[in-house]
Amino acid sequence: MSKQESVLINDVKYIRADSGVDMPYQIAVLDRGFVYIGYIKWNDNVLTITDAKCIRRWGTTRGLGELVNGPRPETILDTVGTIHVPKHALIHLIDVVESAWKNI
């Protein structure tokens, strides 16, 4: 039986301390133009993004890097939940300031 990796309490997600996997909050740029933000975890050849949001409109004037310090007023996000992506579909990851994305 597998262990539950996280639990949601009062709209706050808690991740098991013994999960052994760093789950940084990052922007994931995928093939076919998809861009997501969320907690990143690797499992074999699958990238799992939890608390994922699709960045439908960047709302930037100088590229995706402007979102490192949080969304812009024109940024449009769609809540997705958890997604699983084959490793070959990942183009790159961008580290972000997690606290700037907390209340989104």
C-alpha cells in the first residue's frame, strides 16, 4: 500500500516530510505550447505537477522570465490540480519566488 504524499487542511497543502523528494514550486514549459506552475516531482520518467495552474496568458512584455517574481496583472491562470507529464514533453523548468505566488 502506498503512503499518502499530501493532505489538504483548511486549504493548505501539507506534504509528507519523509517523501524524500524535493518539490520546488516552478514554472514548467512543455511541448505544444503548454506552460504550468506548481510543485514539481519526478517519478521514473514522469513529471508530476501538483497544485498546478496552466498559465494561459503570461501578461508580460519581456517574456516568461518576468513571472519569476509572481504573476503580472494581465496574467491569466487556470487551476488544473495534479497533472502527469512524460519526461520527454518537458522543455525546461524555471525557478520562481514561491512566496510571490502563494495567494493565487
